[in-house]
Amino acid sequence: MADSQLPDYDSFDFFLHQNELPCSAAEIHGIICGCLCAGMPYQHAQWRKFISEFALQDAEVDDTVAEKFRQMYQTTYHQLLDPNFSFQVYIPENDDIPLNERAQILLEWLSAFISSFGAVVGEQFSEVDDEVREAYQDLIAISQMDTEMEETEENLIAYEEVAEYIRMTTIMCFGELGDRSGQEGGKDVFQKPTLH
């Protein structure tokens, strides 16, 4: 089974910049999650195409970068499968980062998720479960939120609630549409989370 932990966010982000790639770690993860949560078959390599088009401006990546992306894809998939909901939105965990910067990175992740989810689901969206459609519309609304916020306890709580809603909505979308063919043993043990 793939490693169940993603690499340190800052290290992965630095790795992208070292390789002169015009994207953030949050965007790469958001695209991968959007593909998986919209039902792209696990063994399908099309997620690489979306990363290239949406995040890399069609830049070529070398084998080292491609391997890092593949590891992130596998780890993310196994986190989404986890019945204990270990999946986390891939954003910095450092509390020293200003709140508006953290909010901006969260929205980068979310925009990437929305783009790839919408591209994979395509015209099938009207057939998707009502709860998923409503949650996806909520995510689109959240993606328009203002990231200019003062460092107050109230704003921090609001930010954390939004981040948790995004996390649980992602898990729910995967629960409804995700391909579980790569699951060990092939058993469907997924429990859909409850959104509040």
C-alpha cells in the first residue's frame, strides 16, 4: 500500500519551485482530488493531463517530478478510501502563516478541485446525487470568498470551519462517485460522512 502520509507541504512546494513549475502544492493536490472525487478510474492516467493543462501551462516534467506526482496521487487515493476519514486538504499546517495567506492557499486548492471535478464529471453532472450537486455548488460559492481577513479569533474559527467543510465535502464526493477498484481486497467498506 502507498505511504499514507503526504510529504511536508513546504518541502513539496519548494520542490515545485526548484523545478520551475508555475503552480503550488495545493493546486496539484486539488486537481488530483477533483479527478478522483469525480469518478475518474483509479488506474486511468488522465489526471496527469489535467495537471499539465490546469497547473503547469503544458510544461514538460521530468521523471523525478512525474514520480512525485504519482506518489501524491496514490497517497491521496488511499486517504480518500480510509473509512476513518484521514484525508486532509493539502495546505500548510504552520500557524505562523498569516490567516489571509492561509485562506488564499485554501482557495487555490479549492479552485483546482472545482476545475478538475467539473471537467471529469462534465455532462454527467445532472445525474449526480442531489447532495453532491448542492455541496459542489457550495464549494463554488466558497471559492469566491474574500481572503482579506483580520487576524481575529472569530475569523480563525470561521476559516477552520470552512476548511473542515471543504474536507468533508471532498470525502463525500469521493464516497458517491469515486472509483474503489484500487482498494486492497476490493471490498467496499466506505461510509459516507455526514455534512453539517
